[in-house]
Amino acid sequence: MFNTDPTGTFLAIVLVLNIIRTAVAADYPLAADATAVGSNDTYVARADDTLADIARHYDLGYTQIVAANPGIDPWFPGGRRVLLATYHLLPDAPHRGIVINLGEERLYYYPPDGRSVVTFPIGIAVEMPRTPLGATRIVSKHEHPIWYPPPSIREEQPDLPLAIGPGSDNPLGSFALYLGWSGYLIHGTNKPDSVGRMASHGCIHLYPEDVALLYDRVSIGTPVTVINEPVKVQWVGDVLYAEVHPSAAQALALESGESPKREQPADLAQRVRAAAATDDGGVNWGVVERVASERTGVPRAVAVRRTGASGLAD
């Protein structure tokens, strides 16, 4: 039977840490034909852990870790084996500059040399249309930025000052990258728990340690592509994977501690069939159905090329 682990072998590495530290950015070498990076691990939660703590240490977003671990109490996971979903299919966008995928709440940065990719979890807008889709670029960078509350926020909080300088009260954090779209930024945050949530008015939030790393690497003029792709389907060698993230409504439910309603993506079967092409007979449609229903954001093998393996396990 076909082994569905992304690395080709069973890699459930149990990591027991004395202290949950801050995030370690995921920086991967990138082959010219790469379609996926990373590998999934597991961690046995201690009595005083929360999924939010674990997520930040492993550079995962809050919704991402909750979605990948259904049935685990986010605030009392002690003793449970937590899946660290750090295997990512690369989004369907050019491998250059910054690619922001709102649908998976994750940012990818492809340095100019084309030899690596760095990826970070992000916080996104409460309402998806508030962040434009398409192409722009980094037009300026500011360390210790000043925040000027925009009209949309001032309507909600009319007592805000005209400007908030650097410090713990500044929602931009310590670093800000300004986009070509007026009023839209990639920035840090004074509320790290907003990362991996729908919590902004359109800007992109990163953990403080992640934005510091990105700020140092990114230059003015770097291209930025923003997409909304909660469903990803990619061939990785002879194996076809599907990765389906929660919808916006499901993500909000997970953030609130509620059980999300079942909501299958309309285009998954079509995309799997198109990717499988003449190898349609090698698709395990039972696995496709489960991926569509569960929407954990964890890549699952759904097909193999006829020349690549003898079968696909359920």
C-alpha cells in the first residue's frame, strides 16, 4: 500500500521541550521544480502548554494548528500528541518576491537568488475583501513606525489619537513594510495572538520575530503577489497532494472555540481531476472526499502516477 506521509517515510518525531520559545522561521532550500517544502512532525504537549504557545514556537498560526488537531482542547492540550503541520504545498503563484496566500493565512518569501523560500504564518483581515488581490510591491520600509489610524478604524474607535508613536501601544509593532496599495502594510503586531487569525482591517500581521527577519531580507521594490487560495493541489514527484484550509466562516468558528459547519470546497474534485489528467484512475476519491470535508490544512496524498506506485492507501 502507498505511504501517504509527505516525506516518503513515517516521520512522527516527538519533541519534548522544557520551554516553549518564540518562533523559528521556516527557511527551506528550493529546487527549480519544487512544489512543496517542509515535513510534518508531532509534539507531546505538557500540562502548562496551550496550542497558541506551541503554534508560535513552531511558526504556525493559531487557526492552522487548531484545524490540524481536531478534538484537542486548544487551552488544555497537555499529554496529547499535537500535529505540527509544517509541510506546505507551494501556492500557485510566481516563485519570486513575496507571495501572500490569504486562504491559508501564510506568507512565502522567495529571495532573488531563487535558491530558497522562507514562510511565515500571518494574521489577515476580518473580512476577506478588505485586502486587495493581485500584484503590487514594497514601496517603503520603516523601523519603529508611527501608526496613523485610518478612517475605517477611527469610525469604530473615535477616541483614538491622530497618531501613535513607537512603543507597546502601537499595533504596527517594530517593523513595517508599506505596499503600493495606499494604506496596506505588512507589519508586526503588539498582539502576537492575532497571527493565524482574522483580526486586521486589511493589513498583514506577522509575529514580531518573523517581521524582523523579513524586514532585514526584503528590499524596496520587492514584488508582492496576494492570492486567496484555500485549496492547493500539487504533484510532488509521482504523488498528487491536496491541501484544503478552512473557509473564512470555518476559521472564524475555530477562532471562537466553536465547531465549524461542514463546508466543502466547490472546486476540489475538478482540480484533482484536472491535475490527474490521464491518470484519473489512480485517484482515491474516498481520500479526496475526506480532505474536502475535514479541511485541516494538512496535505494528503490523493493520487499516484500509474508508473509511480501500486496503489494509494485510505
